[in-house]
Amino acid sequence: PGAAANVEPDPKTAAAKVALSEDDVIEVFRVPGVLEGEKLRIVEAKGGKTEVQRDAKFRWSGDRQLWWVEGKPGDRLVLEFPAPRDGRFRVKANLTKASDYGIVAIAVGGKDAGTFDRYHPEVAHDLVDLGVFELKGGANRLDLRIAGSNPSAAKKHLVGLDYLLVEPVE
């Protein structure tokens, strides 16, 4: 009240629809048929803390990842993921890597899946083949353990899980 403006209202222009170019439309990137890391149930966390990291520029599926921070070597995170039925499945994990990420040892259903150095000079992610495992229909476990860090990495020991891909093996 009491304010003055030197521009007259223009309802005609205000009501006009503005056509956006394809470059103006922002769509959330999603990988179909995957188990999003940030939606997996945390069964156990010994050391560090977990949070959901959101950032569209890194092109994580759903623009999010499960981020394990403030961990140190020996800390353990156990996640639960579903399999549609009993059987053999190839399990892959889309893991983030960056200059402050650690080396992570992974097991699926109690079986060793390997140790992965997630150091990289820039933020990136890649689909890592964890192997073929006998899974039961329903809940299965993914164990993550911080095993150390690359000599070139900042010693934050970060771990990021974008998603799991669980594919049946014939």
C-alpha cells in the first residue's frame, strides 16, 4: 500500500503462455529397472553416517545417491535389497568416484564381490560388475566396508551408491 510504479499492469502479456525450448526443460534422469541406492533399507551402520545426496549435474539415477560420509577404515554399512525370486542373479552397482572417495570392499549375501578403489580426480560414476550370486526371493544383503584410501585421495573415505542392477542369469 502506498507504493508507486512506473510500469502499468499488462494482463495480456502476463496471461500469455511462454514456449520453452528443449534446453529449458529439466527432466530427472532415471535408469529403468534399477534399485535406487538411497531407497535401500539400512540394516546396520558401524561408523560414519548416511545421507541422500542430491545433485542433477552428476547424472545419478533420480538425481540422488546414497552417500556414506565421515567413515574410516574398518567401518561397515549393510544394506538390504530385494530379489524377485530364488535363483542366480548378476549384481551390478553404480558407484560414485571422486578425489575424496575411499576403497570399498563389497560382499553380496555374505560372498566376497571384490574391493574397489573409488579415487578419481573428478566426480564420476560407473557400473561395477559385482558378479553372479545365488539370491533368495525377498531380502538380500549388500555389505560395504571401508578398506582404506588411494594414496592420491583426500582421506575422507567417502562411498556413494547410485543404484543396484539385479539381473537374472539363465
